[in-house]
Amino acid sequence: MSMLATLLEPTRGTAHVGGYSIRRQKDKVREILGYLPQDFGLYPSLTVFETLDYLALLYNIRDPSERRRRIAEAMAWVNLEEVRDRLIRELSGGMHQRVGLAQALLNNPKLLIVDEPTAGLDPEERIRVRSMLTELGRDRVVILSTHLIEDVAAVADTVAVLHRGRIRYTGTPQGMRETARGKVWELVAGNEELPAIRSKYTETALQRNGGQVRVRVLADSAPGPTAVSVEPTLDDAYIGLMREGDGGR
């Protein structure tokens, strides 16, 4: 993500954003790009408006009236108007992320890159941020980097799975689920049988019920006479792709 955002120089190879080289045309890339890193700092003693005004200057938006217009537009996109005069240190984690999204939208980018935008947020704020990203994706390309499968299911129409620097899958979320079809099994076993199951198969989910467990595993064939083939989820598919990337078990 940092390389695409032209913040980190590639050690080899190259990439193009909007037809511009991230090596040779950094300024052109930055003109069409908005970026929200996973970790970003804001000045706690500034208000939301003052923060965005300062960051707009860094985007080289010099005209005061144009700057105010861009800030108002960005705040409207992420529902920040009511807290424009609140200090950054008074904001919740979710509001903090909204300010981060707003700054990434100040230059009205054609491409928006967001890195783990829902990490550390409570469930309600995560849903809000995902909804915002879905709305923002109507008018621009949004690249979302996340380890949270529910974010992918809620937001993405195209998925790429990276493992150890290689792309293991690219396509639709439904197509990703299909990579695990026929390989996901559910079986009920005693607690004492669980270690043996885990030693043979890749576990993707587990439910305990008294002295028994309902365990979901990946296997090319039925892992036992009572095992039932079940519909794959994105979690199953993701774990399966990671397993294949590591050479299986």
C-alpha cells in the first residue's frame, strides 16, 4: 500500500496508478490518489476543521474559498459536519477514522487506498465505516487492505488474496468461496478427539457444546463417516488459500 501511495520506494519492479509510474511520476500519482494508512497521527489540540484545513494546504489547495469548499465536501461525505469544531483529542476511534477518510478525500481522488480502516473499532463503528466505503466506491476505485473477512464480504466486489508476497486469488467474493467448495466439512466429536482432528486437518471454525464440539475443517475428502459437506464461507476460502500457499498439510 505504501508503495502504491508513493511513500515507499520499490526495491525492484514497478507499478502504475492511473497510467502513471509510481517510480518516475510520483507527483502525477499523488494528484489522483487519496490514502488512509493504518496508523496515522493527528494534532490533538486542533479542531476537526483546523486539521483538515492544515492538511488541505499540504495538498497544495492554496485558495481559501476553494479549501473551505473541499473541506465541507469531504466532511459531508463522511458525516463530520456536526463535530467540525470539536478537538481531535475529544473524538472516538470511529470519528478519528472518519477524519482520516476526510483528509484522503480532500483532493477528490480517482483512487482511494485505505489500510485496515476498521481495525480497533467497535462493531457499530465498523459497520459505519464499511457503509461509508461502499458509498465512496460508487464514484471512485477503492482499494481496501484488511485481515477482517467481514469487511471484504460487506464492501468488496473484487478481491485479491496476498500470501508471502504472491497473489493467491483474484476475482469476486463468490468466486473466492467457490475455491473451497467440496473441501469444507463439519463433524461432531468429543472434546478428547479434538487434538487428533487438529493434527490431521485444517480447522476453520469451532463450537463447543458441553462435552462435544462441532468442528469445521478443510479436507479433500470426508474426514470421517459422520462428516457432512457444508457450504463454504469466505473464512473457509481464505484459510484454504493460505494453506495452499504453505504447501497444504
